[in-house]
Amino acid sequence: MSSASILRPILGGCTDGLVIAGILAMSYIAVKLSWSIITGLKTFVFARALGLSMNLKKNGSWAVITGCTDGIGKALAQQIAAEGLNCVLISRTKSKLEDLAKELETVNKVKTMIIVADFSDGFEIYPDIQQKLEGLDIGVLVNNVGLSYPYPEYFLELPNRDQFLKDLINVNVVSTTMMISVVLPGMAERKRGVVINVSSHAGMIPTPLISSYSATKAYVEFLTLCLESEYGSRGITFQRFFSSRVPEGLMIEHFKSNLNVYRKKAKQRLAAKSD
Ligand SMILES: *[C@@H]1O[C@H](CO)[C@@H](O)[C@H](O)[C@H]1NC(C)=O
Ligand SMILES: CC(=O)N[C@H]1CO[C@H](CO)[C@@H](O)[C@@H]1O
């Protein structure tokens, strides 16, 4: 009995061998990916962030974390609060922000402030953020918020391309630039501060099929490197960690050969959502 025929009942009468092969390959990649994200998290967030954390508090009493209610951002917020820093949590969903704020206040006995903001709105949200952060002794900025592709795709085939590109650039490029613009003046004045960014291999290697994502990450890469050389000697530390150790470049061939499967799955997901 082939694995395809074993799977047939599970997949509800789906007989397309290619689809099954695609799904198997995707599950394999998904498992591998989650595993490397977990190990990546352990290695980089918990080891490296902890490595720096011995001095984090000396940089200032508050940390600002964007996109902090899920995944790595949340893990980082918990880690930073565990170091005794008060946290400003900025994200889109008020209820999730409140939950996390309550958790950090109870578990870590730190102060918190929440700011509800949708980074895909672009430049207009920053005056408000700036005003709310006024006067805080901010030692750490974590630029974690980020948007990526729903699935790898050719540029011209992206669903809702113009809107998607706008969101992508607002969330990845504008947020990093503007958050630094809001927070760095105070850090420079106090001559202390840490700016942490979530790095991606796609920012270092041009990565087709996630082209615009790759380009936004390259922007962040360059900006941080330049700022490091401008302000590194003036007490500001720029630090990065990788959210995953899987080089996206290595997955391109896989993506290309499974593009149709991805498209189909994504369309099904979208259709299911709009029901
Ligand atoms: C700020 O934190 C960084 C990273 O942990 C550390 O290297 C630096 O010494 C700290 N700055 C101060 C003023 O303690
Ligand atoms: C993509 C990205 O965020 N890269 C930068 C993050 O910060 C480090 C620390 O200096 C830079 O070296 C990275 O290039």
C-alpha cells in the first residue's frame, strides 16, 4: 500500500497524487520550520537576549516592544520584564495587550503601558506614540513587528498586490524607521540604550518569491548597520537576533516546485475565512 492510498481517506477523497506529495512535503517543512524556530528561539532569544540582559536595566528603566502579543515578541517581552524592566507594549489588539500587561505586572512586578496601534496605518500613528512615550527613561527598543508573505509568490501574482505592498512597507520599513526616530533622541541624550531588531536571512540574500519582504529586511539591515556606525560609539548598542535559522534561500527551490500547492491551500484558506 502506498502512502498516498493510506492518506486518501484522511484527505477526504483527495486523489491527486501531486497534491498529496505536496502536502507531505509541506508538512515536513512545517515541522522542520517549527522545530528550527523553537531551537532558534532557545539559542538566540534566550541565550543571546539573556547574554545582553545582564546590562539591559542599566540602559534605562523602560523597554518598548512592538508587535509583542504573540510569538517571539511576546517571549521577548516576558524575558525583558523578567530582567526587571518596565514595558511599553505596542500592538494592534487591545485585549491581547491587556492580558500580557496584566501577566507581566503580576509575574514580574514591573510597570506596563499599552499603546494600541496598527503599524499598517503608516506614518500617521507615530505622533501619538511619541507623545505617550514622552519623558520615559527608555533603555531598550525592540522592533519586532513584522509582516511577511502569506505564501511565496511571484510579484505580479500577489493577491491584492498594491494593498499588500503598502502594508508590508508600513509594517516592516516605516515602523522600524519611525520607532527609532521616536526613541533614539532620548537614548542619544542619555548616552545609553539598546535597539534590538529581528533579523532575517532574507535581508542578507536576495530572496525571490518573497521579493518585497526580502527587500524590506535589507532596508532594516542597512539602516541598523549605518546607525550602529553613527551611534555605536556614543553608548547605543544595536543588537540583532534571528527568528529562525532556516536560510530562506535554501527553500526557494522547494517553494518553486510547490507553488501551485501553496496557491491552492492559500485560496482555500481565504475562501474558508470569507464564508
Ligand atoms: C546597555 O546594554 C548593553 C547590552 O547588554 C551593554 O553592552 C551596555 O553596557 C549597556 N549600557 C550601559 C550604560 O550599561
Ligand atoms: C535585518 C536587521 O535587522 N539587521 C540588523 C539588526 O541589527 C544588527 C546589529 O548591529 C545588524 O548587524 C543587522 O544588520
